[in-house]
Amino acid sequence: MSLATLDLPATRTISAAPAPAPEPAPRLRAVPSGTEARGFVLYVGLDEAKAAESGTDLGALVEQLKQLAAQLAPSAETYAAVALAPRGAGGRDVDVVRLALQDPAALAKHRQAEEPAAKVRGGVIIDISRKRLVLDGESAALTYKEFELLQYLVLREGRTIDRAELISSLWADGDDEIPNERTIDVHVRRLRSKLGAYEDIVRTVRGVGYRFDRHADVSIRHASTPSPDFF
């Protein structure tokens, strides 16, 4: 018995296409030309009450993050500061932290939000956080020393400050021109002239010195600053 042979078509070998190369992990942010990355900042928004609800506290959380950094990169250097803000400041915790620690992007956003309100509200805004004076929505052109003089009185609201204290507190021995108790009045007059219609917030107490008197149309914005080396 003979076997018939079957002519089968030749099979074609199909080679698989090469797998695409994995894409590099995206960088968080491009480093501008001519600079190099030296570290990073991680803002953590968490108040003490929320930390306690999670069974921890801010100090313990900081220590664990520092230990993790040392584990992942033993040569890493770490520094931590706690951000302080007025009690009941409101807003998202992380936004409050960024403002308190003077994050440039957060400050710019906050400034844009403040400007329209300042122009509409009028009155006096003594912005200690940004060292500026706003009168009826317009920034007053105070010199550095004039603002320091106003700020010194504002931070001691209701207390009469004598001329000797103003001089010793605001002028150092190395300053070019240190006023005496008579010429300090000239500095106060210049400050008052720039206060315009609101000059009486800096009041003269005859025979003693000067005092800041707040009016209903005076708003004071205090600075929120980080604490010293807390952890």
C-alpha cells in the first residue's frame, strides 16, 4: 500500500515586535538651566488635634520622616520647623503652613486675593507681614525706618512709648544718623504726613512720648512665622 504525500504550504515565521522601552519616570519639576537641585521641601498640613486623632503627634511624625529619609538616602541632611499661625486662622492646613513658612507661590496667590479687597474696603491696613501701609486702597510710600517706627508703636498698642525707648530700640550705634529726643519728633512728623487723614492714629502724649490709637477703620495684619529649631 502506497502513501500519498500531501504538499502543504510552507509556514511563515512571524517575529514578534520588540517591546517598547519603558518610559523614564517623570520628574516632579524641571530644574532650570544653570542650576542644580540640592533638596526639596515637603509641606505637611496637620494640626495637633488631628494628629492626636490618628494616634500620633507632630514630633513623632517628624522623627519618622527623618528616619525614612536617612534609610532611603543615608547622606541626606534634614531640617524641620513647625509652622505657627494664629489660633482659628481657618483655611486648609497645608495652605496655612505654606503661608506661615513664606512659600513664594502661596504668598503670590495670597497677595492676588488680598489686593481687590484692600482697594474696596478703604481705611488703614497696617500689614506687618509684608511691611507695608495701605491707605484707602493705595500703598503709602513709607521708608524702612518710618515703617519700623509705626510697627513699634502698633505692636505696643495702647502703651505710651517715650522718645528714649524709640531711639534705643530702632537705631543702632552703627547707623549714620541717630536722632536725639528732640529730632525724633521730626521722624514722627514725617510719618504722620504720610498717614494723611489718619495721622491721629499716632498720638502725642505731651511730656512723655507717642502712642498708637486704633480706630474702627484700622486693620492690622500680623505675620505668621516659623518657630525656631523646634524639632
